[in-house]
Amino acid sequence: MAVGKKDISCPPYVKGREIKAEDIKEGKVTYWEHHPDIRYSFTAGQAISRFLKGLKEGKLLATKCDHCGRIMFPPRMFCELCFRPVDEWCEVKDTGVVETFSVSYIDPDAKPLEEPVIVAVISVDGASPKMGFMHILGEVDPDDVYIGMKVKAVWKSESEREGSVTDIKYWKPLEG
Amino acid sequence: MLMEIERIKGLNFHKKQDVAIVGAGITTFKRRLNETGKELSYYAVKQALEEAGLGIEDIEMVVMGSAPDAFDGLHMKGEYLLDGSGGSDRPYMRVFVGGGTGVFAPIAGYWHVASGLADVCLVVCEEKMSSCHPHPQSAFKYIWDPILDRPLQPNLIWIFALEMRRYMHVNNIKHEDIALVSVKNKANALDHPAAQLAERITVEDVLNSEPMALPVRRLDVSPPSDGASALIMVAPHIARQLTDDPVWVAGVGWALDTTWWTNRDLYFPRYVAEAARMAYKMAHITEPRKEIDVAEPYDPFDYKELHHMEGLGLARKGEAPILTREGVTARDGDLPTCPSGGLLGVGNPIAATMGVKVAELYWQLAYRAGKRQVAKEVTRGVAQAWGDLMQVGTVVVLSNKR
Amino acid sequence: MTRVAVVGAGYSGFNSNTPDLSWKELMYEAAVRAYEDAGVDPRKDVDAFVTCAEDFWEGFAIFDEFVPDQLGAVLKPTFTVDADFLYGIANAVMIIKSGLADIAVVEAHSKASDILTFGEVIKFAFDPIWLRPIGKAHPYYFAALEKSAYMTARGYSDDVFAKVVEKNKANGRLNSDAPYAGKVTADDVLRSEAVFYPIRKLEIAQRADGAIVFVLAREEIARELTDTPIWVSGVGWWSETSNYDTMSFTAAYARKSAEMAYKMAGITNPARQIDVAEVDDRFAFKEVQHIEALKLAKSNEIPELVEGGYFGRGGDLPVNVSGGSLSVGNLLEATGGQKALEVVLQLRGEAGRRQVDAEVGVAQAWRYIPTASGAVAVFSR
Ligand SMILES: [Zn+2]
């Protein structure tokens, strides 16, 4: 039996034939395309439905758990740490602090963006510490963004709002 | 006030039987491979069987590990892959914890054997990312919350950039310290026959590479790849018949943190820490830095190796970059880390990275890693992966002493 | 050898649509009920959690991400098995027998109503090169091909399948959570449109939403937690092939997984030793195929036994007393969960108006079109 010997080097060989991008362009590869039509309609549920309704009204809503005392944002129907239903709804502020950020040069398909997007996790004032959510920063130069920066939401006009996270256009630095 | 993290109770880890690894296989990792996922799985399985000296008829059960269906463009991908991976006509199942799957599938293989339900279990991991168009990252559009995140048109790299920035900020770490990981792993990969991106680069190359989502640049990132790997796990009485020196599974652990990733402080991977605590407890390890001889932490990004070393207790918080700079994590260092070349050098076919994590650890502990064999004498090692929305930690501790 | 028991069960649903609850909230509801039933706190007592889900049923690339919170599993050992609930049970059993957990939780759910293009999703499971390009028909025709081959091989007439529909739809009328139950005669079935000939409209289970959560524990703990532990005395799972064109069309997956589970449970004569069975009936012919594969009756006797009410609620071996998927609905990966739930309720004596007398029960599920994979679990009092 060949096993048990310490002098073999693993893996002893590797299989698989590489295809280069040119091979596909030049038609050297046999392949079959399929463009599926797969669609969903996600039920938002109780907590997020109310949250989205709040956005339409220009408000950021959170929920509170009396057991651990957390004011949770984004809101949820149950506290995942205490595993019990939340106790009440409350409004939090549309200002917050940048916890971390990135300057993205690529779109969701990894294609280059013409203008980079600044994305950040913003912890929202009025919620418990570190209750952040992800959104976009605007009206600021990428070089001027820093962790700890105070920001404020820039809302779409009332008529443009549709009950989506994009009802906030972006967050901009809060002067002063 | 955050609730105290719940602790794993006083489990005694009492099992039916011990579990040994007796063979592993890996295909080449490349951006695009001509083979289908089934064919890649077949190659990996065949090689593992050859090393173990077993035939497919000896395999009792099969565990498949594979990440999103969206890559391969197949709903119920596991069912499609089952014949290529030796799953036909036997108990077969697929497990999935996102990017953590490459180290999780062997954990599932472990309990197939440890429970006594199987004496010989084949674990196969496959990923065919190139099937997804326009880019493998397109599949990641669907990992986000459909209501809260997807309208912002996020790219997967965002979360890593956000985590990397937070890690750098809290621990006061510079990008050049992180880039050293990429330099080390890509150079280590020169000795791995499966490697996709093995090369000698410098810290400057990393810092000057194309910006993706800053602070993440092109050379901070592992590439998307096609590939497969396999592992054979057996009961002690089978191992004895096959080899004089099997490698034993000493500990396993896994943990999944909250979906609300924006509610966590990203600077420390507590999901890895929890998984490691479970695995170390099972392996009776109390001081991982002293008791672990070789490590294969998950390195899809250079900062992730450091982040995970800290989660694994191989370095104190913020200390991993210092160990890297001092050469401790080099192949001839005191704690060789990613001697395989890791994902950064060998490639990142998500779940199939089992071949550079658990399989590499097995080969290192069996002294079969050839040119990649670490300089020091080794008894125990740890392999780890991570996945989902920066959420999952999966940890396996192997030992060449029972 | 460590024995494992079901010590708690909870569910939410089952409904044809759930516009008011998200999938997270469905799971939460089922989980809360299961933990109450078991008397455990998931944050303190549970060691491992298993979810059974497939990404494209959910509409996510990595559904695992969205699991821990609503199960109380945050920062705990939690994972996804891409398969039916009964595979989840098998994993929980192995995890407990491996000493990795004393108490483990299994969850599966269906939010089928969120899927707008159900046929396209099923078709996406087909081999991309061999099968997807063939025809534009709804993929249910794959089941029709199988039925055709099976009934011809066995020489069954359509009456037997029509009778199965009549029985299950009637059973479901005693189940308040069976949205598709109804008074349907075998004649109604035979007269319904042959949408996928030889499959008629009423032979197909319609989709439903719901979630099921089980709490499992090892023997010593199970006895502390409850006076009525239901033992998982056997589990089995098995895959035949992924090539649709070479499948045997006799549910070999069910036969082999049953053999595995029976062996573990020490069952040598299933037709005698099993008192109640819940088998996958998402197409009516599948129930017949599965009765045969589980060796609950000989294949040549099945038509007569079906006709004579042997598998009815008052019969010798009641099958799908819950109403089956034909009444409850197709719950996707939670299908085996609904079957296991019914068996557990029957063995506990908590099945209300549809209670039958049973000590040992079996639950079985298939992984649906286009697979030849499935799992079986044997439960005993
Ligand atoms: Zn709370």
C-alpha cells in the first residue's frame, strides 16, 4: 500500500484545464447560455413594513426591548439576544456617527463606476450604541471622511418618497 | 448594554468513535476551468481515494460542501453534483455556511463518523464561480437583505472594506502592515501546484494596485476561481488498516453571529472566537499560541488572515500584524500561517478552499506537504474559515497524535 | 449508544399565503412555540441549530445569513443543510451522538408565496445543458414522465391515485391547518383537467407557507424535560443519481433510506411494526410509490388495499392522516417537517380529532423535482 510513507509530496498532481478569456472570444469553448426568469416578492413583515412606512413619512423608527434595554435599529419584531417580543416602538434621530466607511470604485457586477460611491455604517443617534445601518455618504470629498464623523440624513422630497431605504438620498456631514 | 455572550455548556464531547483523515485531493484552481463542477469533483475525489488506498465502493456516505447556487447557476446544486462527487447510490447531503463551508463540510464529515453512523465518509467541496455572468460577484447581489440593502446596489467588497477599515482604525494598523500578508501568501503559493496567483510581489505593489472599495485594493483580494477538493474521514479501525500515521480530528467548532452585521463592532471576529473556543475545549487546548504549531486561517483578503489569527487566539488583538512583520508567520517561523499560499495565492473557489485549509493542514501534519512543508516539527494545527455576512466562524483542530 | 428524542415541537401555518408575516417572523413564531413546548431557553440551553433550506426557494444567494436571530441562535453553532427537514433531523441526531450537543434544534420553513416564478426555479435545478433547453412546458411534466413509467411498470390504473387524493383531502378536513383539504371524490379527480397527462390537476399539491421547529435532546436530558419523549429511533437518507434520464422511477431513494432507518430502529417487518406513516404525496402517485418503497405493503396488493381503506384513518395502517401535502400544501424543504410533526403529534396522543392509535411511526420526504433523493425518520413512543 502506498500510503503511510512520509516521502510523498501532496498533492502529487493537479487536474483541470484552464480557459482564458480569449478562448471564449475565439469560440474555442463549447458553452450553453441560460437566462433564467427568477423573480420574488419578499414579504416585508411586521417590523420592516412599519419601518418603511416611517421612511415615507420622513421618520426613522426603532424598537425597544425592556429586558436588555436596547433601542434597536433597524427595528425588529423580537429581540434576538433575549429572544422575546419587543416592547415598544420609538423614533430615533436622522443624525448619526460614521462607524466605518469605504470608497467604492466598482458596481454590483464588479464593473468600474464613473464616480466612486462612499458607503458607510452609520450608528444612529437615539438608538443604543453601535446600532448602525449601511448607507451612502454625499456632499463630501472622500478624503474628508473619517471614523467618528457626525452626519445627517438628506431626504427625498415628500412626494418622491416611496417607503424605501432610498427615501434617504444620502447622509452629509453635520456642520459644527 | 449588550447581553453577555452565551457560553457553551459543559459538554463532555462524548462520542462513539474518534475520526481520522487518511486522504485528500485537490484540482487546480483557475479563474475559468474547462471542466464542469461534476468533473472537477470527480478529479478531487479520485485523488483522495488514491492517497487513502480506497475505492469508491469503500465509501459509505458523502458530504458535499458548496457555496451559493447562484455561482454555478443551478438550483439545488448539491443534487446536480452528487454523481460527480461519488454520492450516487449512497447517503449524500450538502451543507452550506457561505464562505465558511470549506472548513464546515469536514466538520459535518466528522459527525458522520464520530456518531457511528458511518465508518468511512467522503467530504467533497466544489465551486464553479465562472458560470455566473457578468461576473462571479454578480451572485453576491443576492446575499444582501432584499429590502434594507439591495436598493443601495451594494458590491460584496463593501462589507470587507468596512470591516477592514474598522479593524485598522481600532487597532491603529497601517495598510502596509496588512499588505505583508498578501506578499507572504502569494510567495508561499509558488510551491503549490494548484496555484492561480502565485507570484513575488512587494508591499508597494499592493498599495499601488487598482482601488476596488478603499481601503481594499486589487492585490488585497483573493481571486474568484473554479476548483474542487476532497477529504476522506474514517473510524480508527479503518485508519489502522490504511496507514501507520493518520491525522486525527482533535476539535471542531462553529458559530453563526447575528444577521444584523451593522449592529456589531466589526474590529474583532467574535464568531471565530466562539467557534475556536468550542474547538479548543474539545481538543483540550488552553493556550493556542503555544499549543498550535501551524495555522491555516481563512485569507480571502489579506487583513482577514490577521483578523482571524486574533479571533483564533493565535495573537492578541492588534498583535497579528506585528507577528507577521517579525516573520513569525513565515513558513520557517515559529507559527507558520497559510503555508499553502492560502486563498490569496492559490485561489478562492469558495467552498473548495477546503483543499488549502483542512487538506493542507492534514498534509502538513502528515509531513507530506513537499516543498511547502514547514520548517518546525508539528503536532497540532488549526484550520479556519469564515462566511455569510461576516458572521460564520468554522474551526477544525487536527493532530498527528491521538 | 446515545438515544435521541424529540422533546419539543412548534409550527406556524400552514397557509396558502402569508402576506402579513415575513419568513423571519414565521420562523420566530414556530421557534417560540417549540421552545415553550420543550421548556427550554434557546439562548441558554440549546447547543446547536440546524436549518434546512435551499437558496433559490428563498431568493437569496446565502440564505444561512438570515437564520440565527429568529431561532435564538445568535453566536451559537448554527448551519444550513440544503435539504429537507428530515435531513436536518439526521444531522441533529449525529451531532448529539457525536457529543457536540446535548440539545439541538431543527428548523425548516416554506415561504413559497414569495416566489413569483415557481416553475422557472424548479427548471433552474435541471441540468443546464441536457434538460433545460428541452421544451417550454412547466417542469411538472417531469413528474408526469415518472408517473407514466411507474404506473405502466406496475400495471396500476389511475383509480388508485384518484383514491389517494380522495383519502388525503378528506383526512385534511379534520386538520385545521390544512388549507387545501376538501370533499373530493375519486371521480372528481379523474374528471379534473389532465394538466400534465397522466397527472391531473387534483393530483398535484399546491404550494403553502409555514415553518416547523423541533427540539431534540439526548436521553438523560430528554427524560428530565418531558414525560412523553418521542424517540428518533432511526434516520436514513439516500440519493440515487442526479441524471433524470437514468433514474429508476421506483423511488429507490425512499427504499434505501427506509432500509437504513429501519436497520437503526431494529425494524424488520415494517408492514407490521409501523402503526402510522406520513409519506411524501406532493403528487398523488408519489404516495403509492413511497408506500411500496417503505415496504408498508406489497406492490401488487396496494391498489386493493387503497380501495379497501387499509391506509385510511380508520384502516390498519393509516397513511397521511394529517391530510398529507395534498391537503396541507407543498411546503418545499419543510415538507418532511410537516410529516414528522404529524407523526410526533400522533405518538404523543395530541392529534385531536384525527388521533389514531400508534406506538411507532415513520415520516418520509422526497427532495422533489428533479431529484432522486430523500430521507426517512422512524419515531417511537
Ligand atoms: Zn433584549
